[in-house]
Amino acid sequence: MNAPPLGVAVVGAGADHWSGIAHIPAITASDGVRLRRLVTSTPESATAAERRWGVEATHELSQALDDGTVDVVAVTVRVPRHAEIVEAAISAGKHVYCEWPLAVDLQEARKLSALSDGSPGGVHLTGLQGRFSPPLRAAAAALAAGRIGRPLTANLRLFLPHGLMARPAHRAHLRHRSVAANVLTIQAGHTLDMLGTVLGRARVSSARLWSAVPEFLLDTGERLPRDAPDNLVAVLDYGGVVAVTQFSQTGPNESFELEILGTEGLLRLEGTGQPQFGGLTLSVTPFGSGTPEVLEPGREPYASPLPPGHPGHNVASAYAALAEAVRTGRPDALLPDFRVAVSQHELLDIIAAKAVDTAVSQ
């Protein structure tokens, strides 16, 4: 007999941002979860959200936490507010899906992870949904099967033009390093978790983190100063497989490429946007062949009901993994819990420290 779907309250549903683009479509398309409540910042935004999504909305978090039909609290607000909401949700006995980054810094992430460890009955997931990507999982399987022999080196490049584009005023907070939503924490955070899913744990060899465009352009024409970095280059060592990675918010277009060179061929994973969103293509080119073979993903344990190009494609898979962990009481090793989040925060801190060291030495 199938378990009833878990009721979800989405916190941060007051505007047409990530919750409306990915979380709410993922929840409404999935069998294991059901949208029960929306939590916004003001009474006016709650009324607008309720009208748009047809679900009861409130501007008071306590109403969602006191609601017995709410099993899961999805935290999709800006990073500086994550900790207070996650703490309140865990204290109320709710399961949690908190967007990445989990916290503004490593210390705060460790505090939340300790709180999670002290509540063993709860499932607390971090939004590193890219690790559920079917092409990524197929890439890991292809490497394990020796499709390109022994991996030797890797090159990863993610280009986005966001740092050159005019942005709406409600995105202006991204110009501040303190809000923890920049090229290191977002693009590198998500993508390096995906790379680690394929190659294992990384050791940081060197890094450079900088702001190529020190102004934030609004769609009104106004230019605001920014201190958040927009470019990162890091050299990582995955057990002898050296990876050169580049992340840029000042690229010519949206594009993602990962190439892993082995003793017997080349594996390539590519897409036209941020890889955690989905829409990736996987191919293998054996040495001696000029024609890449496109590999189709196999059957996935948490198959998404959304199409591969949908921003919520992998988010839906993450919700499926959460629901399965609640149902069985045995979280899958793939599930990015708060301990995984702490590990990723640690990696990014090491990269940032290496980048500072590099800058000082020049």
C-alpha cells in the first residue's frame, strides 16, 4: 500500500522567483508530496500567492509550523534567513528541504548540521539537486564501467552572462558578498558537488577568485557597486585526476561543458545552462573514433515527472528521494543531507582561502 503524500509548505513563495520556477512545479507534478501551504513576507504577497497557486498562503511562519497537514518545510528564501527558518522547522518536528547554500558560512552550516543530528527522526535535505541528474548518474556509471579506461584529467567550464546583463532591482542583493549567493557559493557550489558525485572527494591545488565587473547593472540603467566575485578558476585533484574548473558570470552566453579524458577515450557532459537545472547531454568518444556515442540514462530510482529541460526536473527527484527516506526511514546515500552540505561548505572555504593566498602572493 502506498504511503500518503507528504504535505509541503514552501517558505519564500511571494514572488516569481526560484520557488515558482522550480519548487512548486516539482511538488505539484510529484506523487510523493503535495503542496499544502505557502509562506510569504507580507499579507499582500500572501494574498497574491494564494490567488496564483490556489493554495492557502500566509505571511506567518508559525501558521505553517503549527499545521498538522504540513510534514515538510521547503526553505527557498535568501540565504541569510535560512538558519532561523531551518531551526524553527526542525524544532517543530518537520522534515526540511533547504535550498543551497545551507547557510551564510561554514560555522552556521555546522550548527544546523548538529541540530539535524540531534533530531534523528527527521529528514533534512539540502538543495544540491544536481546530483540527481540522470545524465550525471549515467556518466558516473560509464566511468565505473571503464568506458574511457582510467580517468586522467578533467576540464570543466560554466559560462553565464549574468554579470554583464541588466538585472531587475529585486536581484540587486546579489552584488553583496555577504548574502552568500555568488559565483563561488552558487555556481561552483552546485557544479562541484556534481563533479564530486562522479570523481569523488577533491583536494584543492590552487584557485583564483575575483570580480571582473565591479558594478551591478539594473534594468533602470543604474549602476551599483558590487563586492561579490563573478569569476572563479580552481585546480582540483580527485585522487590523481586533475580537474581544471572555470566558472564565470561574465561569459558570452549560457553554456556548460565537462570533459574527462581517460586512457581509452573521452567522456563529455554538456548543456546550455547551469547543470543542476537539467537538460544535459552525455557522450563518449573512444580513441580512434571521430564520432561521439550519445549515452542515454538508464532507469533512475527517483525519476522526475518533469521534462529534462525544466528547471525543476532534478528538484522533483530530490523531493522523491526525501519522500522515500521518510517512508522507509533509510535515507539513500545520494541524499544531500546537512552533513553533505557541511562538507561542501568546507570545500568552498578551502577554495576561497587558496584564492586569497594566490592574490597575496602576486
